[in-house]
Amino acid sequence: MLHLVNLSKSYGNQVLFDNLTCTINPGEKIGLVGRNGSGKTTLFNIILGKTPADTGEVNHPSDYRIGHLEQIADFKSESALEEALKGLHRREYGDEWKAKKLLAGLGFSEKMMESAPSILSSGYKIRLNLAKLILSDPNLLLLDEPNNYLDIVSIRWLINYLKDWKKELIIISHDRNFLEQTTDYTILIHREQLRKFNLTPSESLAKIAEEEEVHEKTRLNYEKKREQTEEYIRRFRAKARMAKSVQSAVKALEKQEAIVKLDQIRGIDFAFQSKPLRSPSVMTLENISFSYSNSPLFQNINLEIGSRDRICVTGKNGIGKTTLLRIMAGDLEMTGGSIKTHPSIKIA
């Protein structure tokens, strides 16, 4: 069980949240949602003790263990399997089988389990961190965008695994379908406050939108009635026979609490700037190959990129998507082939 008590956090003049109070009960699986910049990851870091809150405190039992998916890979073991086993709180008989089963579910082959973690792709390094985290068997599991580096098969495996998770779980994800399959509650950070719902993220957001619509209609109705009362007071204030009625209207107006207009929440507005190019061809890849320690990652890739092309690179984790982009950007040297680019091209 975890208690968040009167948590507040600001950066300069930007208030992320103010006096948040919430209890995470045993076994609750929660989706933490909110707009970008609302403070979701900051709240995770406060819970983990990595970032201090301006006010408030995080309370839990002394033996309560919190696990968090690290996005940084710092591996020392000789094999992925040995690295995964480091996540165990204590080693017991059968743990190696448990680790192998977990890694297999995350897409590791037997060969990859025995390989050095340093040669794994970025995606598989995150998967290895995820395996270590799950094997650590924490009381509270904090996952920040856990499916970012997973392929479809591994995402399905993770969904099924989290469905069977018996302890507390909080997930940050922009994938609502993923959240709705793995969580039972929603915590929403909205307008610097925290709301907890026994609803899906979509239902929670719809409820908030409905509440704000009712609030605005009530406010407009209040403003209209207030203007009518003020007009009545101005019109009949000078008439003696209406003095008692006018005085009652003045007192009623003074007792009314103003209904504040909700600020308009600004969306994210950005655009990619590009330099005009008259040529129909931007880049040509001819027989591109790349190998790690004489182990081919891909061979003989040929591709013509036009000035208006929009290309999606897909494939399994570890197949070489990021490596290919790094080669195209000039950050990594290919082991074979050539690349021709238009002389005025600038790659970002």
C-alpha cells in the first residue's frame, strides 16, 4: 500500500501539481494518464525518491519494495541470462528456468540469452531491463511506456503477464488499448490536480470532459442571472418603494460565490521545418550491408528516397532499423555498399 499526501511540485512558474493526495491499495492496477508535461514521470520520480517534492510526502511500509523500468542500460554480466538473474531479490532453485521463460516471452532466443548484453539492440536492452524488473518481484511495479520497444508478439505476452500480476501496478502509456487491457483504475493528472477513477482511461477522460461542460454551462447561467440581478439593482435602487427588494437582491449578490471560468488548455503546436529541394531524388542506398563481429545484421539493401517520400521502417526488434537510420545519418559506418545524397541535403 502506498500513500501520497499533499504532494506539490513546480519548476519555476510552472506548477505541475498541487496538494495531490491519493492511496494505492493492495493489488490495484492503475493507468496514470495526463497531457504531456502534466507531471506523470515527475510523480514516478518522486515516488522513487529520485526527485524531491516541494511539499508533501510518500508513505509506505518499511519493507515495501518499488520497482521501476529503467531506460538506461548498464550491463556488466557476460550473458543476457546472467544479467536477468541479477534482478532476483534472492536466488532460489528453479530461478534460471523462470528467467529463461521470462526472456523467451520477451522475444529472446536461446542464442541471445547466452550472448553478451552489450551487443543487444536498444530495444532488447530495454527488454532485458524489463525482465530484471519483473524477476525482482517488487510490491509496486512502475512502468513508464513499457511497450515502446516491444514488437506485437512481446506486447501481447506482456499484457497477459500484467493481467496476472497480483501486486500493485502503475503504468504510464499513451497506448490506451494497452492500459485498458492491463489496468482496473485510472489516475488522471488534470489542471494541477489528481483524480482517481474506477474507470478506463477513455471513460475517465470522458467523465472529466462532461464535468467541465456542466461547469461551463452552470457558469454561463450564473453570469446571466448575476447580470440580471445587477441590472435590477441599478434600475430600482433610487425608488423608495423598492428599497427592501433591492436590499435583498444586494445581499443575495454578496453571498454568491463566483464560478471561475476554466482556463483554456493549450494543445501542442509544432511543425517540422524543411529546406526546399528541387531535385526529385534525396538519397540513394546501393547494396548496403552491416555486420557485428562478422555476424551479418542485413545485406544488400537498395533504396531510392524521393524528395516527397514519407517512409516507415518496420521490423522485429534487433533486425537493424535503428542501425540503418544511423548509417543513413552518417553516425555509423557501413560494412558494405554506398550512399549517394543530394549535395544540398542536410540530415537532422
